[in-house]
Amino acid sequence: MATIVESAYVRQAGTVQQDMSWVVAVRGCTRFDIRVRHKEINATHFGDQTDVPGDTRITGGDECSYTPAQYILPLKTENLPLGCSTLPRFAARQIRVDDHDPRRGVYGKVPIPEGGNMYFKPREEAREKEFDRELSILNDIKKKCLAKGEIKLPDLQGIVVSGDVEETCIGMLMNVIPTSSFGIDLTRPECWAQGELHKKWEQQVIATVEVLHTHDIIWGDVNAGNIVIDEALNAWVIDFGGRNNPEFVDDDKAETIEGDWQGVERLFYVWLPNRRADIPW
């Protein structure tokens, strides 16, 4: 595989063939697909020098740094889920994702001119149905002002669009949740150790799910990674893409009210106590 000699770039995939080298590299939110035919560089300084100050060299290799991330799959804004066409729009050209980790795709914080940050979630290939479901539900939550009350839910800010001729949606922006110092979500062992807070988090999640169901909204994917703990040690319910994690919700109960309650019960009465006691799940 080819590697790019520049620490700001991260190699994602690639190969070296007899007549061509190919590499996929990521820098920030930008994906570079580079293909070079060997005969085209033999007569250049890339072909006959090993180190040219100020230049980027492509060298051979045979290892991949990690599994390639999913790609963004844009959606024509004319095909947005019902009720989402009036959402505020943010131009993709003005979006810059901070603290980007290519292993997580292009998710991340986005600084805004007014100060502070928002959180970018892309519309990924193979997860487009989940994105559309979540966008629709978050828009419903926004219209009903459910994220403004005591319960902790993501607050949708708008969609990120690209294209001057044919406008497409490439992702959404929502509020950033300031996470706790001992763990982002309930998958973290540091959260398991906070036994005195588990009942509080359970009650907060139950209250949130009750409000959602009252407004005909089904969470759909109850699992430990979708309960975020903020800096004030409150529990947030996130991720409305649907499907289900069979550890917490049986397949035949996926995206149902019964499934939501099954997941909450398993999480707080079986999974979390077992994690705290270091009992295998």
C-alpha cells in the first residue's frame, strides 16, 4: 500500500500493483483517493530521488492502518423526510470538524462563528435509512420543544448542505453534550463504578422514554452506548436511528414501545449491575 509522508494525513486503504499504486488518505473531513501510474513518475524527481524537502512522497507498503470508514451518501434536499425541508441550512464549505479521528468517520465538533460548537453527524452509506429516521425524529423533538425541558435529548440545529446547482444534504448539526470527566457513556468502566448515580440515571432515562412515548416517538435502539453522561452527571438519551442491539432489545421487539422498555430494564437491572460486579454478560 502507499503511505503519505505527512502526519496530518491518515492512511486508510491502498495497494501497490505492477503498474500502479493506489492509496486512500484522510485529512480532517476530506477523503483523498490517489492513483499513480508508475510510468508517469519514473522521469520525475518522485521517481529518482528518495527525499525532496517540501515535497510529499508516495512509498510502497503492505499494511492498512485501520478499516476504512463509511462514506458520506448525500440526499437531495427535495427528498428529505417529511417536515424537514424547512430546517436551517449550513453550507458544507463553511464546516470544519475539530478533534477529528478518522477511525470514527467524519463525526465531530464544529466551531460556529457565534462561539461554541455544534456536533456534526454525517449521512453515511449503508446507514442512510437510520440517518433519515433520526433526522425525522429529532425534527419532531425540536418542533415539540422536548429538548428544552428537564429531560435530556439532542437539540437539532439544522442540516449541512452541499452543491450550488443541485442541493444535497450530507449530514446534520445538533448541540454538543459536554460529557463527564470519567466517561462519555455507559460503556465506560468509569461509569460502571459510579454505583451511587445508577438509580438517578435510570430514573432520568425512564422519564425521557415516557415523554417520548407520550409524543408517539420510539427510541428504537436502547443500549449502553446511547446513554451519554454529561458534566453535570445527568443521563442523556441519544441516537434515534432505529434498528436494535440484541444484547438489550430482542429482534422481534425492534423499534417498538415494548422494545424500548425491555432495553431499559435489561440495561439497568442486568447489564449495568453485572458490569459493576465484573460479571461477564
